[in-house]
Amino acid sequence: MLTALSCFALIQVQAQNLYMPRDIQKAFNKGTRQADGNPGKKYWQNHGVYNITITALPPDRNIKGTETITYENNSPDTLKRLNMKLILNIHKPGVPRFGDASPDYLTSGIQFDKFLVNGEPAKIDWAGASTNMAVSLKKPLAPHEQVKLDIDWHFQISLESGREGMIDPTTYYLAYFYPRVSVYDDYNGWDRLPFLDGQEFYNDFNDYTLTVNAPKNYIVWATGTLQNPAQVLQPEYVKRLEASMTSDSTIHVATATDLAKKDITAQKDQNSWIWKANDISDMAVGISDHYVWDAASAIVDDATHRRASMQAAFQDSAADFHHAVQAGRHALSWLSRNWPGVPYPFPKMTAFQGFADMEYPMMVNDSHTDDIQFSAFVQDHEIAHTYFPFYMGINESRYAFMDEGWATTFERLIGTDEVGAEKADQFFKDFRVDRWIHDPATSEDLPIITPSSELRAGYGNNAYGKPALSHFALKDMLGDELFKKALHGYMDRWHGKHPIPWDYFNSMSNLSGRNLDWFFNNWFFTNYYIDLDLQKISKAAGGYTANIKNTGGFAVPFDVKVTYTDGTTQTIHQTPAVWQNNQKQIVVNIKTTKTIKTVTLDGGIFMDANEKNNTLEVK
Ligand SMILES: [Zn+2]
């Protein structure tokens, strides 16, 4: 009896284990990650100290850079080579990319003028490199040793601005503008996935000192804290910027009238703007001679009363951007206190007008729209990315759902506060769910866990809508309190590190005290979609029973909406827990003494692929 029982128990446990690719298994076996969701005792990640100087003299399109990188190998492996990321090479003619490239997008990419490894010239084939470049090390880099790189490079900023580029002849947005060492990690070694202009990024947490040389009368905005405002700005503007650090109301640091006077910056030929940020995954820079500058700040931590600066740089004619600072203050404050409910982890955020609709650490680059509410929605989404991928070091190029899924979750939650639940839910359905659930294409129903690098047409829905729905389903099942406790625990364990999906799954089970493998298997490892089929309503003792088939397969929450013959109605909510034992077919009891007229299954934001079989009339 005992033997039979334990065999049965063992089979149950094994049956519930989530599929784990063999390279991921190796990391768990090596002890860098733990089955309870914690970083393993042998967890490590590599680190770099970047000292970068970049010179941009608009309207000259040539950008010159010089940097030293001190890269530390914290891994137990001896590295015979480094892999460099040269993201800007996406502009080179002929490199592989997902989309087309217009002539205005093409440039000759990164040109190296110097590349020294520990003071000696390195053999590099930069002319042939796309977005990855290997650098052989004469002396292999042993564990716990450092290597020093001295690099000079230049490139032309592209005329067409996507995630970076020339916004107008005297406004530049610089991102991914410096050669960096790729991530070397415990489950994949060197990250050599090419950047194809579709997926996003994967970066180590580094310490940066960035100097931006720009002509006088050009203002520079960047990731990090400006070290020398008094050297680059005239005293009046230093005063206004300083005042914004304690001001709830928007301070116009530089207006169009101020800009016209051309005395905002120090009047040297070139000013050197120095920025610092530590333990950050990237730096981005905006430069303009005609963008106006707004700033204020918001308390993001009630315990310490710490404020975060919210700034905006934009064309004076962009009505939506005149709201950017106050909308941003609301986002910083709301996200800090509600969802995820973790104090905004950085000292500032800058909204820069461009064409990217994209997040960068401490910066967003968003397009101007005529719809002020939509602009705020996009800005909320990009600011929400601060937590995922920047506070949590997500591998976006492989697991895009680990950051886009959360940004999409938070965007609906903050939207509920801003425009009300009804409007936020309708928008979420239209914008995030409808285009997936009514698209029968095979690629849309690929499992969410599919590496982002292998997705093409199915990338969007598998990165945004579907994982966001999984988070809402889990929140519904666990309840807000337990869901938040587990989410906070996961964030606490992994911020500043590189979590992978299994760390999330394992942490949520471990921290909620429930084995959620069945739920994660259902949502992340299957080709399921959403389609409930209300098959039968039967009279039963104490009321009725409803037979429901889960045709689509996802473990969704839903409402059973009952209308009685006397005209009254009743809504019975079902959490995803109803699918734990049988994910294909369930029976829901409807306790009542009244006579039912109709029953409808309503999933709300969990839109049903076929609503025709969701209602039954009882005759
Ligand atoms: Zn996003």
C-alpha cells in the first residue's frame, strides 16, 4: 500500500514538472539557479565599468566615441574570446534584418579607429561584422580576472530615426551607440543572437560615466544623474532644474522664448555634459537646440519620502508632450504604490519626443500624437518597463514576454485608475487581445515559452497580450494580496540579476505556497487559446449544473451569468482554479431555487474565440 502510494505520488510530481530545455537544466544542475526559484548559491553574472566620451556636433552627422571598458569575469569559466554587441550595425546594407530598410536608414555602421585589449591592438574583423563581433584574447580571461578595452569608433547617425537616429537636423537621439561586451551567462554562454530590428536587448548591469560633448546652445538629456549642471547651464537654468527636484508642479526649465535667446547653456564652443549611473543596463542620450524642457518630481517612496525627477524634452508645438511631466509624475507615483507597488528604483525619468515608442533606462522616446490620452497610455507603458526589463535584468531577445507581458499588465492596471475599468478593459481588449484571439494563424498560438528569437509573425501576441492575460489569470486565482506577495518576492530575489522564465515559475509557486506548475504549463507551454463552450444546463439537486468544455484550453477565469425567468440576474465568478484537475471539461453548480431562463459565459478581457457557443437558453 505504502509503495503503491509513493509511486503514485512520484508520478504526480513528475507529471507536473515543467518542460525544461537541456541548456537550462545544466544551469540548475550547476547550482546557479535553484528549484525553489531563488538564485543559486553559485549564481554569478559579469560586470563592466564603462567610461565613455561621445562627441555629437549637429547638424554634422558624424558621431565620435572613445571608451574604456573594464570587464570582470565572475564566471567559473576561462574566456578565450569576448563577444561585442554592435547594435548600430543594423544600419549596414546587407546585414540580416526582419524588415526592409529605406536609404535614409542605411549607414556604414560602426567604424573602429582603435581597439586595444590590455593595451595591445586586437585582431578584429569589424568591416565584416554585423551586430556581433568576436574578439580573441591573446591571454584568456580567467575567472575573477579583468580585461581592459580601449576603443575609439565613429559612425554616422541615420537620417531615419527608429529606436535611435536623427529626429530632425538638430535633434539627435543616441541609443546603443557604443560597443559593449555581450552578456556571458550561466545557461547560454555568450549571447550571440543577432539583433534583427525586431527583438530587443539583453545587457549586463554596468557602471557608467558618460561624457557628451555637444555644441553650445544644445541641451543634452541622458540616462543617469547630471554631474556638472553648473558647468554646462547658465545659473538661472541650474536654479530652475534644481527647483524641479522638489516641485510637484511643472517647472518650465527652458521655454521656446528662453531657447530663442540662446543663453541657456554655457557659451563655450562645446560643452561636456557628464552623466553617471551605476548598476544600470544601458545609457541613452537626447540632444537638441530647440526642444523645450519641462521638469517636476514625485514622491516615489513613502517610507523615505524619496523623490524621482520627471523631465520632458519636446517640440513646443506638441500639445501632448506639454502634459508629459504631470502624466509621468502620476505613472511614477502610481506604479511605486500600486502595481507592481515597488518604489521607482531610479532617480529620474525623461520623456523625449521621437519616433520610437520605446523604453530605455530612465528614458522613454515616444511619438507625438494628437490624442493626449493615448500619448499618456504609451508613456505609462514605457515607464512601466522600468521594472521589467531594467530593474529585473530580463533577456528580452530570448524571452520578450518576461518584460512586455508585465508592461502590458501594468498598462491596464494604471489605465483603470486613469480612465476607469470599463474604458481600460475595452481598450485592452481592442489593443491587446482582439487581434490575437480572432487570428487563427498557427504562429499566434505557439507556446509563449517559444524563444522570441524563433518567433516572427507570432512575436507580438506571444510577448504582449498572451503573457499579460496569464498574469491577470494568476492574479484572479491567487487574489491580489497573495499574487502581490509572490510577485514582490520574485522581484526581490531577482532585481539586478538575470532571471529566466523558470525562475519566475518556481518563485511564484514557492512564494505563494502552491504548486502552480499545472497553471504555468497550461499558459506557457501549450498551443492553447481561449474558447469556452457551454454545452448543457441540467436541473440538479439544489439548482442546476452547467457543463462547460474548454475547447481552447487556456485556464481562464470567467463569469457564469444567469438570467432567471423572474427577470433577476446572478453572476457566479469562476477563477482559473476550476481547471486544475481537468483542463478540458468541468461542471459548474448553480445553486438556486429559481427557474433559469438563460446562462452566458463571459470571460471579460479573456475574449472568447467563438462566442456563439457561450449562451444557452433553458427551455
Ligand atoms: Zn513594451
